[in-house]
Amino acid sequence: MAEQPNQPNPFADFTKMLERFKVPGVDLAALAESGRKDMEALVEANKATYQGLQALARKQTEMLTEAMSKIQDAAQRAAGPDKTPSDLAREAYHKTLTDMKELADIVRKSQAEALTKVTDRAIEHLQELKRMVQPK
């Protein structure tokens, strides 16, 4: 995540403060950078989750609109001989199952993306810690 040009970097101030406390064998600047990357990974995971929730809300709105349209169609067709009430119920049941599967897929994809971002950062964090504690 790139730093915005007009936004202050809170980690720069934190890094400067840490540099005052020199600890032998510990790269405080690297530690602060690691913390910045942790926060960045959380922001990215939250973005993925938010986008998934938006997709879920859009799909639910689409499903409600379609359901209302089908209710109107069913009421009009109920007067006609082309489909029986059991045909209409079967169609509605299959459509509901398809929609539920699609909603579950949206949620699963969103959660997987968020978890991947956090997991990738955790692995990177462990590698950074290994490098920080190795003698120079």
C-alpha cells in the first residue's frame, strides 16, 4: 500500500522515537517497518472483507428484486393453465438453492482473500523477525 502524498506517516515519528532507545542487536527501524507492514496487511484484509460484504449486499438486493418479480409473474400465471402450483414451487425451490450457493460462494471468496492477506503477512513477519535476531 503506497503512502498518500498529503498524509503524514505515523510510523516515521514512531521510528524516530525508537531510534532514541538504542538496543544492541535490534534493528528498531526494521521493527517499526515490520509493524507498518502488519497494519498494511490488516487494512488490505479489511478491504477484501468490505468488498465481499458489498458483493453480498448487491446479490441480496438482486435476489429480492427477482423474487418480487417472480411473485408478480406467479400471480399472473396462476390464472393460466401453463404451469401448476407445484411447478412454480419447484422452480422457486431450485432458484433459492442456486441463490444460496452463490451467496455462500461470495462469502467464502471474501473470507479466503482476507485470510490469505493476513497469512501472507504473518509469514513475511516471521521471516523479518528471523533476520532481525540473527547476529551481524
